[in-house]
Amino acid sequence: MKQFIFTILLLSIFLNGYAFAKKKDSNLESTEGFTSEERNWIKDHPNIRLSPDPDFLPIEFIDQSGKYVGIAADYVRLLEKKLDINFEILKFKTWDEVIDKAKKRETDMWGAATPTPQRLGYMLFTEPYIELPAVIIVRNNTQASLSLKELKGLKVAVISGYGIHDYLSLNNAEIKLDVVSDISTGLKKVSFGMVDAMIANIALATHYIEKDGISNLRVAGESGYIYKWGLANRNDWPQLNTILQKGINLINENEKKEIYRKWVGLKTNSSVTFKDIAVPVLSFLGIFAVIAIIISNRVLKKQVLKRTEDLQKELFERKEIDQKLETANQSLELSNKELKSFASITSHDLKTPIRKIANFCSFIEAEEQNLSNEGKKNLIKIGVAAKHAADLIDGILRYSQLGEDKTLYKKINLNEIALKVLEYLEVEIKETNGKVEYSNLPSIYGNELQIEQLFENLISNSLKYRRDEIAPIIEIGHSRKNGKDLQLFLKDNGIGFNNVYAEKIFDPFQRLDGDISRLGSGLGLSICKKIMLRHEGDIVAEGEVGQGAKFTLTFKRGIENE
């Protein structure tokens, strides 16, 4: 019996000493598992050039003082200590530049990256050590939940060179990608309606929505793509990849939790892990069969506790994320309402004095006989500029509020719409000796006010961009596409445009003509594009300089069969 007790005491002392020594040995020379070739490789390569993404919070970024910080940066500093390697941080302005330097072998590794078929051509990757979902971000007036399936045919912003960019290019060609240089640019394009959505990782998107003070965006769903970041190094150094993977494996759970607590808010757990106890105990099970039952019970207990903690942490994290998203969406919605109210009041207050300036110019021009020719020309320019400013305010307000009308679609007679719009534009048509031809237009289901706006913008555009020596002739017709979808077309004999700008012409504030007499808000065609998207259709433009323009409107759903 005494021998048995003495044996147990010796075992306890040995186990404690073993665990202490294992935790203490953390450098490359004293850690088992590294080959002599790997140690020699480290000695031959004491400085490894690492290029981080300069603007990828909270994963990695260069702060205002020029320091490399973030989750990946903290892992890199641990690896420096554990592997006795010096990582030389090379700083570049954009992620595209970082990729280019890696291809040219002007840098050796990345701190956090996702493997893609393109990158595997010149880089090797460790197992991922950071995982976050890529979410779909839209404007508040897009109410539905979205997945990649619902983004077909829509214009979606992605950051150039990021994993989601490569993934969508290869697997979702039907999504129209708008490649941007950084997250801030993409979010602003969504906010201004220049793209329909953006896909980015949730941590990065949330940070920049707050930083840039964007008040009209919301998370509409997950893309199904999970960002999984690991270390990456040049593929002609396979030894470094093996060393880095072993280094990551040396980082214990407490160190990982401390990093996540710092950047993501996860709490650390100071309890002893299963690995700390199970590894030394299992190595002696064959010798000390007497205490096998005790050790087994302890192992099982640790497994149950660890699994319970993991489940509790996962539930807590999900609940916390849901609460943050809900709070953020509510705050964004409130800010958006306040902004719209402010815009409406401001636009009215701005339009009134600007309209007065235009009216005063017309009055002075008609009444004042002593003005020189130069004075009259300047007065006309002032009046035109004032009218343009007022039109611009109208256009911006109309553009920002488009889609807020919740009126249900109803049957609309397009002949009646055309007649009503021609009455609105009667003065402009007479002044230009213009002519609008149409007959027997069909009926559709849609929003009457928006369809009126559509016709008015297109006809006004044709009248504005007429050829000076020729009276404008505008023809409106229709046909059926595939015997199902309705296609309306509007053709004119105006100045036309270079067909290479056929898609760009629908961008907000885009103008292809510099004549001051034709100044407009630059939003008319952009509003037409949005109206067609609201009606689940599309609009395309064709043009030829000096030969007029043609706009084709396709209504894909909600058309009445006649």
C-alpha cells in the first residue's frame, strides 16, 4: 500500500513538471516536431518580408501611426517569438498592389488571405485560423431578405482581389460585378444607389458603416460564402509553409482567446484545457493501469465542459450579433427618415430663391432696353444656370425618394399615359416644332406615377438633345419578345451619342454633352433605370453620333395579355 501511494506521488510530481516544461518550451530550438532542415532553413532566412492588407479592419491594417495591427498582426507577433523569425513589414497602399508585389516576388508572405484558384498559382496557404461570413448589404428601401440567387442580373460591388471577387467571378457569372478598390467606396456606391448591393465580410462592413456615418444601409442576408483566412507565402518556399503551419499549431487556446477578446470581444477562459491534461496522462496509461479509471473520468469531464462552453459561447455570439444588427438597422432606419425629411425641407427652401433668380433674369431681359449684347448674353447664362440648379435639386430629391411609393400596381393604359405626358410637355414640343408619334400602345400592370415619370424623362431627353437645324421627331412603338415579354421602344432623330457609352449613360449625374443650353440634372435617365428595375424590367440605350438615339424598355413581369 505504501508503495502504491509513493508511486502515485511520484507520478503527480512528474506530470506537473512535464506540463510546466511543455508550456515553458516555446522557441523553435526546444520544440519537438521541427526537423533539422526546417531549423536550418530559418537560420538561412532570418528576415521574412510580410505585406499586410493596409485597410482590412479588424483582421489587419496599418494604423495612423504606421503600425501593423489587427487579429493577424497579433498572431504574427506570437509566431515571431515561437519560431525565432523576424517578419519585416512592407507597407503598400492597396490590396491590389500587395497582390502584384507577391506575384513579382517582391514580398514573401501575407498575414491573412483566402486561397483561390488564381492565388494558388503563386502562393501556398496554411489552414485557416480566422473565419467570418460575407454578408449582403443593401439600401434600407430594399425590404426583402436576399441570397446570391436573388442577386442575378443586379449590379453588386466587390473589393478587387478579395476572395469573394474571385468566387463570384468563377461561380456566379450572372451577377453584374462592380469591382471597387476599397470597402468605403463600395458602401458609398450602395448608399447613393449607383449599385444594388455589396458583398463584404461583416466585421469590415460594420466598422466602415459606422466610421463613414452612412445612415441608409442594412444587412439583407448572408451570401453563403465564409471568409477563411490563413497565412500565405510564396510557393517556391514550401519549407516556410510547413514551418508557419507548425507555428500556428503551437499557439494555445488561451492565446487565441486573448486575441479574439481584444478585437472581437470574446471572453477568455483561464481553465486548464483538455490537451494540457490528456497528452501527458495518456502517455503513461500503459504503465499506471491502476489510475486509468480516474484519468478517464477527468478526460470525459473536461470534454463535456469544453463542449458545453463552446455551445454557450456560440449561442452567445449569435445572439450578440443579432442584437447588434437589429440595433444598427433600427438606428440606420431612424437616421434615414430624418435625412429624407431634412432633404425635402431643404430642397424647397433652396428651390424658391433659385427659381426667383431665373424669373428675375427673364423679367430684366424683357424689360431692360439699355443692356449691351454682352450683358444680355451674361443675363441669359445666369438664368440658364439658375434653372439648371433648380432642376438639379428636383432631380436629386426625386432620385432619393424613388421607390418609397407603396401604391399597389394596377392596370395602366399606356396611350392615356402618353397623352397626359404630351400635355405636360406641350410648350417644349411647340417651341422646338417637335412631333411625337405613337398608336395602339398596350396596357400593363405598374405604378402609374412612376410610368408617367418614365415617359416624361425619355421624351424630354429627346427634345433636349435635338439637332439644332432639324425639328425633333420622336416615335414610340412596341412589340412582344419571345411572344411573352413586352418591349417598348422610343426613337428620335437627335444628336445621338457614341454607342460605347450605352451603359454609362444611365449612371447618376452622367452627361455626354457639354452645351450649356442643354444643361439638365444628369439624373433623368438614371431615374428611368431605377423605375424599370422597380417593375422587374430593364432599359437599354443605342446611339450613333448625329443619327439619333433609341431606348428599349423590356417589361419581364406583370404584363397584361391583350
